[in-house]
Amino acid sequence: MYEKVRKYNKKILENNELLIIAGPCAVEEESRILRIAQFLKSLGVKYLRAGAYKPRTSPYTFQGLGPKGLEILRNVKMKTGIKIVSEIMDASQLEFYEDVDIIQVGARNMQNFSLLKALGKTNKTILLKRGFGATIDEWLYACEYLLNEGNDNVILCERGIKTFETQTRNTLDISSVPIVKGISKIPVIVDPSHSAGRSDIIIPLARAAVAVGADGLLIEMHEEPNKALSDKEETIDFKQFETLLYEIREIHDVVKKITLS
Ligand code: PEP
Ligand code: MN
């Protein structure tokens, strides 16, 4: 069994505050990332996420800027004070992640055990996404790999699973949130963007995630979604993001008021 996941007792999120992580799918030119970071900061969002290394289904689509992308994120962090989140694809890239506040392990790497072991040896906060073909137990076993190596700075992220449904890119398994919360105190956030694969249902899915008890959200947003270099179909714009934030904060206040445990 995943004993360390079960017995997890660290409180890594600030008291009852939603963890909101947002930004474009991929790191783009610095001036754009800077404007997005400034916008997020103006709304009280503390984490900017953008991918420097992108795991793409097709080798012919934009693969990310690599180390240059991480340098852009570092510069934007220095200029704005925003914290940064970015996905790692291989343990050999770790040297570039020193200034990254939260390292994301994407769905495709959830069971990359050598990567998990290497990240488990660091004290970085790791955001472990659920594999799109992984059961909740498999996801929690993957998390146990991180904990086993001594790193207890972990956050889980539900991002949808593959089903027969074709209207969405994946099916958001909203039930995993209360199930995992019934097993462990590890924070669980939800990524409605990669779940849905379409921008028009991100806001209602985000509302549902907070209502079901998620500790936060990961949202793909961009100042001009139709010009985004990656995942534009699921990316919301600034105005939609502002609406989302307002609505989920209202819902979160209600959830805090009515839940006793
Ligand atoms: C991402 O977060 O940009 C990503 C590729 O997501 P996932 O690993 O959930 O598919
Ligand atoms: Mn994406």
C-alpha cells in the first residue's frame, strides 16, 4: 500500500487559500510572458505556469523553448516576484530548474519512475499530474515514489482521463478529488483545461472543481488565445480568467463556510 501517502501530515498550502496556477501552455516571447505575469499579479494570483519543455503528441508541433524558456521565466520572476511553475520531462534537465518554485510532472510521465526517484531526492515542490490512463491507486503509488525518497513537498493534479467520450479531450474525473482527500492530506488541484480541451467549458468545470473540494486550479490562459503557440483550443483569455477567478473565489468562500471537516 501507499503508506506514506496515507500518513501524509504536512501542511504545504497556506491556510485554506486556493492554489491558483495559471498561464499559457508554453513559454513564449518574454514581453508577452511579462504582461501575463503582471496581469496575474494584479489579480492576486501567485503562480505563473508555462512550459519550457512540452511533451507533444506530434513531433511536428511546437516543442517548447527549452532552457531559453526557463531563462524567460526566471527573468519574469525577477521582474515581478511571481512564483513560477514548469514541467520537467527528464531528470537530466534538473540543473535548469533551480529557480522554478513548483516542478510539474505531466500526465505522460506519471509513471516515469526514474524521474520520480530523482525528484524525490530534491526538496522542490512537485506537482504530480494524474496519467490519462491511470487509476487513482496508480497515481497515488507514483506519489509514494516521491515520498519514499524523502521529498514531502507534493501536490496532486487531476487532469482528466481518457474515456469513449469525444466532445472533450479527456473526461474530468471529478470524483477523484474527494476520493483522494478521503485517503490522504496531500493537496489536490484540478486542471480543467487539459481535461476539457475546449475553452468554452473551463469556467463551469473550475466551479465544479472548487465545489467538490479541490485545493486549487491549474488554468491555461493567454492574452490572445488564438495566437497561443500551444493548446489554443482550451486556452481562456484575460476577461474569462477574471470571471473564473471571481466565481471560484465566491464558491470557495461558501465551501469554507459549509464544510465542517
Ligand atoms: C500541460 O500541463 O501542459 C500538459 C501537457 O498537461 P498533461 O500532462 O496533463 O497532458
Ligand atoms: Mn497545454
